[in-house]
Amino acid sequence: MAAEVTQTLATFAAKLRYDDIPDRVRDHCKNLLLDALACAVAGRLGEETGQVAAFAAALAEGREATVIGGEALSLAGATLLNAYLVTAVTMCDVYRPTLTHITPEVIPPALAIAERDGLSGRALLTAIAAGCEVTTRIGLGLDYPKFRGRGWHGPGVIGPFGAAASIGSLLDFDADTMAQAFGLAGSQAAGTFAAWGTPTVKFHQCRGALSGLMAALLAQQNFVATREFLTAKDGGLYNAYADGGKPDAAIAELGTRWELEQIALRLWPSASLIQGMVTALFDIVDKQDIDAAGIRKVRIALSPGAHKMHGGFNTYKAKFEALLSAHYTAAVVLHDRTLTLAQFEPERYDDAKLRTFAAERVEVVGDASIDGSQAKVDVETAGGQIVSARCEHPLGSYENPLSRAQIEQKFRAYADGVLPEAVTAEVIGAVDRLEHFPSVASLMQMLRGAPRAMAAAE
């Protein structure tokens, strides 16, 4: 290995400047930001959002940082709550090589620091690029099958590094201070798949954001930490979490090949690994005139990993399990020919006909010939006709990306009732010209808006 990975990535993040970022990468960073804001305004409808909001308000005193679609909280509270809002309703980004959501950890703390310090949109754009590239690169070096085999969940493990990188970029850290921030971030790396099927998997994201914030602010005070956290022989991330990992992969072509471009987005709510299934279903319903009442059987083939995570919810308890359920998602797409958060409200997922259809007419299997988020769907009608579709690249992936117009529409749809229409247009314009936008504080002031009520805390 030519260079120590922690320090190499720290040097990259510390020295990254706006002019170093290719136009296409800047555009993707804008897409990531606008998508995260769309998810955040939608996140106010999350089942547990009220609980997290109450916790965030109690976390620390202060009102210096904006909560998206809400009132100001402390720096820590706003970071935590905004990160939860981004991931609350299961339609934020995903870096599929490590099944890690990136924007909930990277963007909220960057927004909070940029707002506090009155920094420019150009500085924010550079910070988002630094944070997202560091997070994906560290994940690339994990040797994910071994990491996953030990039960680790990416957002809480690698997310703190990306959050620390984005803040370090905004605070103009030198390489040594950035490496210290990474050491402090790694000391908080945690979160396992024992939480799967519960809202705690979403807590991993917001806790990762807060951990990165604490790491960077401590490093700014020159708090002493290891500068070689990733490869430390005794307890380093790659050795302790993944049997040594593949550290060379983390820095291969660094600065010339941008791994953050592989971060996928979601047009529809529902789990990232079943986005290929949803893409295939819409390929069918958009081209075929199929009456759901006349469907005899729906057969869905997912990758073994996706089947393990999403094929067991033929019955489901409430919104979160419905969002994870391949059975319910297929049933509601075929019946409603659309998929928004309205399909995951109680009056829809509790419909008796839909529950029966999901449980009795949708068959979900694992298929070793299918990889990742790919899917194959066969719909058999009562008359014996079989209509099929296969998805190789889900909508929103690098190979099949969302357009800026689709992301803007997603933001408009979920900002309705949270932000005034004119403000929604201003936010879209601000993100579009982010490198020329003078103050992130002005953007955050727009995003306070007039919020509708969050889901009530239990």
C-alpha cells in the first residue's frame, strides 16, 4: 500500500476546492442536495418523527440552527432531526455497494455549519462533494461481504467520516486536523443489522450525522486522536470490522474517478433493494392495460439478499413494514398505478382487499441469477396471459438516473403544505445556482417555512 488510507483521504478532503470538481459531479451533488431536501420535507410524516423531534429539542439548549420545515434548534438538535427527516419515510439516496444512505449523514451537519458561519453555496457544494466522496470511498475499502457478514450496518459506521469531512471542508481544516476528525469519527462508528425491521435502522443515519459533527468540532479544538484510524492494526476500522478490508480500493484513482456518482436516488418511497422491482412493475402498468381485479398471481424474483430483507413481509403491521414489504408494494402499484407516500398511509395499507392481495396473490422468491436491486416480475391474469418485465438498473441508479426535473417534482410534491409555493420555487432556484448563491443562511431561512404537524410522539 503506497500511502496510509486515512491520511490520504483526509488530505483529499482538506485540499478539495470547487474548481477540482468536474461539472457532472457538481450537478450530481446538487441533485443529492435537492433530493435530501425533498426527503426532509416528506419526513415530517414519518411515524417516529415526533419522537425524534422531542429528543432533538431536549438534546441541547440553543436556537441557532434551522430545522427543515420547522423551527430552529441547537446545532446538535437540528443536525440530528434534519438527518432523521431525510431518512424518515424511506426514500432517500443509497450507495448500493455498501447499502448505505449517504445524504442523511453528510448534508444536515454541513447545512448547520454553513448556516451558522454564513458560508456560501459554493463552499457548501464543495463540502457535499468532499463528504460524499469520503463516505463512499471508505465504504469501497470495507470489503462489504465480510463487513456485512459480521452484521454491521453502513450508515452508522462510515457515515460519521463523511459528516466530519463535510464539516472539515467548511471549517477549512488542514490535512492533519481532518485526519484527527476521522479518528474521532471512527471512535463513534457503530450500528448493526440487529436493528433491521425496526426504526432504529434510521436512527443509525441521524446518529452518524451527529457523530461526525462532534468529531469535527472536537478536532477543531485540536483534541488528540489517531490519524490512522482506518488501518490501525489494533482496532482500526478495516481490521476490526472487515478482516483487513481492501484499503487500496478506497484511494484508487482518487480525485479522477468520483465514487459519489454511484450514489443512487429514489423517485418512490419503499426500500432501496426493491426499487428494481418497482421499476419493473411500472414498466408493466405503463405499457399494459391490466385490471388488478383480474390478476391471478404475481411472481417476483429478487436477489437472495433482497429477498432475505424484503420477502418476508407478506403481512405487515404498519407504515414502516409496509415500506419494507415487496408484497405490499407490488400489490399497491398494481392497484393504484402510482406510488407516493399516500400509498403508505393507514387508510391505504390497511385496506382489506390490498392486504389479502399481498398475502395471497403476490409470491416473492430469491433467485441466485439476480443481483443486488435487479428484479424480474411476472403478472398472470385470470385468462392465463403472462406479462413480464425485468429490471437491470432501477430508476435513479447511475445507469438509469433521475432527471433534475424529476427531483424538482419530488421536492414540489412533498413541500406542498410545508413550504409556500413561492418559497419552494426559490429553494429549487437556489440549489440550481448553488455555486453563485451568496449565503446558505438565506437558503435555510427559506426552508423554515410554515410547517404542518409532525407525526405525534407516542
